[in-house]
Amino acid sequence: MGGNSSQERHHHYVAAFHLAGFTDDGTKTGRLYVIDRELSREWLSSPVGTAKKRDYNAVEAMPDQNVVERAFGQIEGEAASIFREMLRTRKIPDRPALDSLINYVALAAARVPRVREVVAAVTDRFLKDHFRQVFNAPEAFKTISQEFAALGVAMNQEGFSQLRQHMLGDEVQMSLDQTTMVMTTFQAAAEFVPHLSQRRWMLAILNDDAPDLICSDCPVSVVPPAIIPLRKMPDLRDRDTLVILPLNKRMIVLGTYMTTKPVAATGRFEVACLNRYAAEAARQVFHAGGDFAILSPDRQSIWDKSQFMASFR
């Protein structure tokens, strides 16, 4: 990427203004603790130094490779203003501000690494299924060897067998190029918006004696219905689910298709449940420091931070 500063090349997949709500002082340079489940370790960082990757949203096929990053930045800028207003009023905004909040929820759900990993896995499976049909088709050797011959490359039966094993083996992952992946993220966020717009939104505020909420590199969580057997991974387009977005360490946004009612209690157990969903699909968990409560995977007990970290060591 030419002509861009180093700062522009480091793109956040969780907005720094959002992570600021989980620091000790509520700022983008405040103390933010990061727990990495794959590395089994915790370290001190800040929102500006966390949840970002080099050229993560770069569109390599376009002259202006930061065009999508700036579009995401505009959505974040509007959302940051709405977050501040919700902290002041302690309520969900009316439209059109609500629409801007929904745009941010859609973006926060779609652009995270976990979603890209899923897209890459689906792409790999689809393309390998396609090549499996190609290599297993009648006269596959004849067809493919002719295609290589047209390119000036001779292929014998042994070379065909090696190519087949290579293309269909686990050592090769077939994925989308960077530009297609970024645009797929953009399209996914756009497709989420009308479904999120149909939900009813409410803001829950924690009891004074409740532990803090956490955030993660999957900041939007989809909670399946408790009384219905889980037949597939819940999707935010499913009408019987609850969408949750921790706003900061003391407030959380909830979206449902049902008629909303004021949240009666947000004590230790409720926060532990919400933190479990926040961490469920995440690699990294973010918190303001000290201890926190999280429901155990079997939903039978409430863990503290040390128990949570011990579970993936």
C-alpha cells in the first residue's frame, strides 16, 4: 500500500472508542487488560493498541485501498456520539440515532476475525468439493492434462495424482483474496441491518453491587432460546434469539423481536451469563482489571477470572 501512513495501515476490528468503556478511566488510552485464550496469557494494553491488524480492511484491488476503512470509520464516528448520549441519558435513542446504532451493531458483528475464519472455512470446503468433482470425474486425467498442455506443461499420470493429492489435501487452504474478503464483510454488515432494524432494543444497567461486564473480539453475541433444542449455530437473523452488545463495563444493549420489558435484575448471576456469551466464540477477552464473573461452560456454577483462565491452560 503506497502513500498511507503507518497509523492508517493499522485497522481496528473492534473500535477503540468502544473498548474505552472497558478501561479503568473510560478513555482510548486507558488501562485495558487482554486475555488471549489461545496463548493462555493476560497482558495490559489500551484500546488504541488492541484489536487491530495491519491492512485488515485494505481493498488491494482499488487505487484508494483505505476506502472501506474510512467508511467503517464514519459508522464508528456516528456510533461514538450515540454511545456518549446513551451514557448520559441511560436509554436507547430514538430514530434516526437508533439507525446509526444498528449500523454499528451490524459492523461490529460482521468485521471480526472470527467471521472471516468462518468465511474462509466455508470457501475452502466449497472449492474443495468443486475440485473433488473435477478430479473424480470420468476422464479427469485426460481433461486436465490437455488443459496443462495448452499452457505448455506436460503432465503424466503420476503428476496428475500428485496434483490431485495436493489440491484436495489439508495442507492447502483455498480462501478468498483480501479484497473479496473485505467486501464480503461489508456486504454481510449491510445484510444484517434490516434484520437488526426489526428488533426492539433496550439498555440494561448493572446493579451497583454487580461485577463488571467484559468485552471480546466478538463484541456482538447471539443468545439462543433456552427452551428450544439447539439445532444449529444461532444467527442474528433468527427471530427467536437475543442480540447483546456490551456498551461498557456497566451497561449492555439488548435486541429482541419480542416486546421489550425493563430488565428486572442485573446482578452477579445475570452478569455471569452475559459474560459467558461475550466470551463464547472469542479468542481475546477484554476487561478493566481486577476480577470478573463468568458462567461455567456447563452453566452450573459461576467462575471468577482465575477459574476462567485455568480452563484453557
